[in-house]
Amino acid sequence: QVQLVESGGGLVQAGGSLRLSCAASGLAFSHYTMGWFRQASGKEREFVAAIRWGGVTIEYADSVKGRFTISRDNAKNTVYLQMNSLKPEDTAVYSCAADQWGWSPKRLNDYEAWGQGTQVTVSS
């Protein structure tokens, strides 16, 4: 059973930083594209960032490009999302997802497993 567990969310003031972690188990982690998505209250879940199984291809949503950094540590079966220069509009539940041999990392429906999510709240 694939399990993804996010952590690192919390309350931060605008301009601050947070680092989210997603610990994976029950899968060959290095074979999976890992993505981060978020869902704000009253809105659809949206793509944030993804790192392909090979670790070479990285994608970001335009809204976070230049502020967020996705990375992975295959030895720890963990993917990270470093979030800098946070804005109130970044407030959302952030979830990680896994897609074996994924090649379309922005597509929500391509992901096979999802974590429970961690709340990020950015105050103004």
C-alpha cells in the first residue's frame, strides 16, 4: 500500500518561508514522479510543482515560479517543497502525489497516490 504523508505546514506571515516534506512508503520511490498540488478554500485543486522520476525535469506553476523549489531525496524516500516569499494567496491545503514513471507531471489525473495534505496559512 502506497502511503504519502505530508508535514511542515503551518502559519507564516507574508514574505516568510516554509518547507514542506512528503514521506513516501510502499513504493519504489525513485521510479515515481512526485508532485505537489494545493487546494484553497472554495477553489479547485491546482498544480504547484513536480519533479520527474529521473530528477532532471522539474515543473512549476506560474504562480509559484521563482519562489518555490521542489527537490527529492531518494535515500529518504522524501520530496520537499521549499516555499519562499509566501503570499496570502498561497494559503491552501498542500498535498503531494506520486505517479509511476510519470511524464505529464502537471496533470492531476495522472497521479496514482495522494497524501492527506498539510495546511499552509499565510497571513497578511
